[in-house]
Amino acid sequence: MTLRESFAGWYRHRLAGVAVVLAVTAGAVVLADRAVPEPAQADLQGQIVARMRTTLEQADPGQHQHAGHGAQQAATKDEKPPVVCGIRVYGYEPAEVTALADVRTVYGFHLCGVAERGRPWDVAVKLAGPLIMDMSTDPPGIQVVEATADVMFVDRLRQMFPDRYAELAQREALERSEMADLRRRYDTAAGL
């Protein structure tokens, strides 16, 4: 073997090693980028959920605008049972914003229970359904989708929600983890 052949073999193996290292590094970067949601968007989603939950839990159940639903009277006039809510965000407008202050309208779902002392979840007053939250006002406005004497629920939903969110609202409510968290928080608030 000549010196030239020996050098060419060594050089070729070294280049192959470098190529393998570069390929593995590039693949890892691509996989890591896909595995982690964009932090700003995930953070905004969390902020929206927190704001919606706070708004609904601090609002009087009558402000949820559900026809025919109300909490039973508390033991004293000053005592109001806490409202505990689970939230699912279908989307928000404008969709391209990255800061909570820029969000104007949120389309989502809520399931709230009025946590009267000692009253289990299964018999608690509940407020639930698709809703639109107007984030441009303080406090945010709450508009619940409800049927009327003349308009069926699904038709009212389609009137109020953009098509892409109306489709989600017809088939999806709370995620399992959100429901489990809601039940845990309800039991704590009701003293169970």
C-alpha cells in the first residue's frame, strides 16, 4: 500500500464520520423542534385558559347567561358558594397574535360546578357549553351558546361560532386531564 492510498482511506473514513455526526445532529434538532410546541403559542394558550377560568369562577353564575340555571341559596346572604370551572379553548381571534393583551375574542367550552358545602359533584348545579368570551372588555364579556324557542342548539352554535370552531364544539368538550383537575378542585372547594 502506498502512502497516497493510505492517506486517501484515512481521509475518506474521517469525512464519513463527520457526515454521520452532522446528520445525527441535524436529525436531533428537527425532532426536538417538532416535539416541543412553540413556547409563545403554548404560553398564550395557557394564559387564555387561566383568564377564562378566573373570569368564569369570579362571575356570579347568572353572568354565565344560562337560562333556567341558578345556584341554590347559600346558608347566609353574604356567603356565596364558589364556582369551579374547567375550560377548553377551541381558538381565538385574531389568530396570529402572540400576546394575551392582543386577543379580542375566544371561542371555547366551559363546564362549571357550583361547589356548595358537602354537595357531591354528581348533584351539583352545573353550567356547561360552548361560549364566546369578549376579551376586549374588562371584565371580559361572556356569551353562552343556547337554543331558543325558534333556533335549535346546533343552528345557534353555527350562527355564533366561525365554522372551524363550530365543528370542534360539536364533538369536543373537556380533555380528560382538565376534567380530572376540575373534579379535584370541585371536591376541595365543596369540602369533600
